Amino acid sequence: MISRRSLLSSLSLALALPAAFARAAPDDFAGFLAGVRAEARRSGIAAATLDRALDNVRPNQTVLDKLNHAPEFTMTWAQYRAMLVTDKRSGEGRAAYRRNAALFRAVADRYGVAPPVVLGIWGLESSYGAKTGDYRVVDSLATLAWGSGRRPFFRSELMAALRILDHGDVAPERMTGSYAGAMGQPQFMPTSFLRFAVDFQGDGRRDIWTSTPDVLASIANYLARNHWAPGETWGTEVTVQPGLDPALAGRDERRSLAEWREFGVRRVDGRPLAGEEEAALLLPDGAGGEAFLVFANFAAIRRYNPSDFYALAVGLIGGDALA
């Protein structure tokens, strides 16, 4: 993606223009759709696909309003963790893994991505497929491409959604997702779907809405193609010595584990750090709060959603579920 919900952390301050929406006349939207249809036809999308996808599309003010609210901007890490990294989510993840253990192993063999991080993303994005969003993606993207502050971005996503429909991966009425256009169980934006979604089930369709094989493989493929290093982890929770210089923290402040040991950094369970990899220290709530050492694979998770909170939650959810 962007990834699916990753756009929340980068667009929330600039997307909605409700006043412009209110001023626009219905024929403005009709003219916009006519332009979309003409562009899509020039790109080779069938007229029948466009008729089915666009004939009943209407602008949705709720879509614009919702994009003004992103929890990553208003919560501390402690609040975010308490809300999302829960015993309930871990228990559901454990059950989801048990139901699909052979599939997780097959996906790991194919893409080199270990089950915990795939499970963590699946759980955080859609509660293991239980909550995928019920907004019609074409309606949402058309609204945003017409009335938001990022018209070119969302027009590109709308065109990608129309290409997906034209390919036959999903019917328009089943192409549902978030109010921002993130689709299915992994919450892929349409351009990310075109790049990373896979048909692991082998039925000729990339079905990230109902096919668990396609969902898990698509998440793993996304990470693999964004430089996930097989056989390595994302990070670990640690404790730091009181008085540690906060300037040592930050994703760009990478040091060997030997150096972190010298600074008195230890795993949260008290065990010493083992190995010689480079890691960065994160203090998501600043000095005195929780601390994490993160490795190169943390960056791969952040490419799915560019939020430290999100990437930490993914790692913790998957780790807790499979502990």
C-alpha cells in the first residue's frame, strides 16, 4: 500500500474540504464522473465495467468527514497499545492461527515472512477478517477524487479500482472497504492491490475479501517486496537505565546490540541482548515510557503503514498470539 489504512497517517490534515462539497452542484459530480469514464475508456477499461461500477455512484459527505480523524494523531502510545494490543485480540489471533497453521507455513515458505507479523497485520487491519469495512470502494474513491484536498491521488486510486473490476477479481457490490478506500481483510488501497495482491488459492482471482489464502499471501508478498529479511525479527521490548540520554533514541540512531548492552539496555524479561545486529531504540511516549529496540524488518512493517505505533502494535499482537 500507500497501503490501505496507511494513508490515515499522512493525509488526515489535508483531505477534507466539506465547504467545497456543500457548494458543489450535483451536475458538477456528474461532469466529474463523465471525465472519469472517458479516461477509463481511453485506458482500455470496458464500457460494461464502467456502467456497472459508476451508474449509481453518489458523493458521500461522511467519507470526507471521517478522514479528519486519525487515532494515531490524538493518542499516546500507552493509550494506543491498551486499545489495540489486547488479550482478546491475541486470543482471537491464536485461534485464527490454529485454524490456518498449515496455510501460514506454506505462505512463510513461499515468501520468507514469518507467521507472527502476517498474523499481526491481519489482526490489526480487520480483526482476522471479521471487520473489513462496508463502504462501497468506488463510491468512496469517487467522492474523494471529486471533493477532497488530494484529488489526483484519489483519482489514481479510483482508476486502479476500476481496473480491478475490469479484471474480474471482484464484483462492484463486493468491492467494499474503509471510508478511505482501503479494501478487504488486508485493507489494501487499489494501487497496492494491483502491485501486491496474489492468487494463492489458484482460482484465477485475487480475492482479499473472502479467500484466506489470498489474504495471507498478499500480506506476506507486500512485506517481502518491501525488503522483509527472512529469518529475522522486527524488534523486542526492552528496559533502559534511568537517565539514558533520550538523544540516543530514534529510528535513524542505529547501533549494534553490543553498544546497546553497554548502555544498559536489556530485554523486558531481564535477559541480556544476544547477537550483534544493529538496532534503533524507540521511546514512543518519550523518556520514562515503554522502550523498544527495532531492527531492519521494522521498516518493512512501516511501509505497510508509516506509523511507529502501528508497526509496534503489529509486532506485539503477532508475538503475543503465538507466544
